[in-house]
Amino acid sequence: MKVKGFLIVLSGPSGSGKNTLISRVLPRIPNLKYSVSATTRAPRSGEVDGVHYFFVSDHQFDQMIAKNEFLEWAEFVGNRYGTPRPFVEKQIQQGHTVIMDVDIQGAVQIKRLMSDVVLVFLLPPTLDELRNRLKKRGQDATEAIAKRLEHSSEELEYIVDYDYYIVNDDLDRAAERLVSIINAERCRVARADLSAIQQLWQRRQN
Ligand code: ADP
Ligand code: 5GP
């Protein structure tokens, strides 16, 4: 059954498991596409340009802003991050669901542009566990980890603006919850192609 394209925004403190969860869920849902962001942050080891992010210079990021190439963009603990507009618009036009990992400032901007966006907030089980995961990931300097942890308490206040929350205690359970949210959102009558439903109905009657 055809469904109108829409956006799922996943936010949550750095280290809560957004990327891990998205990579678990992507292969499980047909026509679910990941929007790769642009960032001025340096790549972490193992991160691939064009796969995890488009890594750009400050100058390139400025140019992208000037050319209105971002759906939204924001500064997050000293680096800039933005969602390239053409990919998202094309996928939505094609009836796909686009999932993106965007901070709370980005989520607010997208909600203003697209009121039917689905906002999901990912929570670590505890702050101590968040600290452990950031340390275990071993990709950020001690100072960067401290900044990210400090920022996460402020972020939590914005959970009230979100539609759903998922506690990422056990990864399989968290993935199951995200899959359920996406599948339920695809069943909304408001997202259905009503002419396709009518055709299906007529075909069954004949
Ligand atoms: P984010 O994208 O939110 O910054 P990551 O996906 O990079 O977070 O996850 C941060 C770290 O936590 C990674 O090392 C990842 O393997 C680990 N992690 C993610 N989810 C879980 C989980 N449910 N249990 C234990 N470790 C997890
Ligand atoms: P990280 O440096 O850990 O990959 O990401 C830091 C923060 O930037 C996370 O909160 C993540 O959700 C956010 N982020 C990643 N891409 C984008 C984007 O395109 N736009 C905005 N606004 N935030 C983003």
C-alpha cells in the first residue's frame, strides 16, 4: 500500500545510541532512508565521508547556507551540523520515510517546516550509563565528553516537544520500539493514498 513520504527525527544526548539504533533499524524497514548530514566536525576514526556525514570546511558550510542548501542547521558544542535539503525533498516526493539524527534545535526547525514530522527522543537508561558509553566509544577527547554530558541535561528539558520517547537500555528492545513507531506512523489514515485504497477495494469486489 502506498504511503505519503514523511520524516522521522531521532534526537537524544550524544552517546545515547542514535546511530547504533538507526543502523539496526534501516535494514528492517523497506523504503526507510537515512539522511546524511553535513558537518564541520572532524571525522572520528571509522567514519566515512558521505556515509556517516559529509565532512565539510567552515567555508563550504557557509556557502551551503548562502545557497539555501540546508533544510535546517545548528551549532552543537562548537561544530556546525546541517541537513541537506535536496535528498530529503526527493525521498519524500517518492513516498519514502526519511530518518535523521538531528539535535533539538534542528528538530524544532523541521517541525516548523513540516508539521507532520515524527519526533522521537532517545534516552540512555541513566546518566552514568551515558558517561560509560561515551567513554567506551573512545572517540571524543575527555573535554568533548564533558561538554556533551553537560549539554545533555539541557537537552532533556525539550523532551516535552517530542511525540515519542525510547529508553535505550537493551539495543534489541529499543530497535523493536523504533520499528513499531515507524510502522504505526505508516498506518495513519492521513498518510494513506486514498485513491489506492479505493482501487484495491474495487478490485476485491469485482
Ligand atoms: P549517538 O549516535 O547517540 O552519539 P552511538 O550510537 O554512537 O550514540 O552510541 C554510543 C556508544 O554506545 C557506542 O559505543 C555504542 O556501541 C554504544 N551503545 C549504543 N546502544 C547501546 C546499548 N543499548 N547498550 C550498550 N551500549 C550501547
Ligand atoms: P556527533 O558529533 O555526536 O555526531 O553529533 C552531535 C550532535 O549533532 C547530535 O546531537 C546529533 O543529533 C546532531 N546532528 C547531527 N546531524 C545534524 C544535523 O544535520 N542537524 C542538526 N541540527 N543536528 C545534527
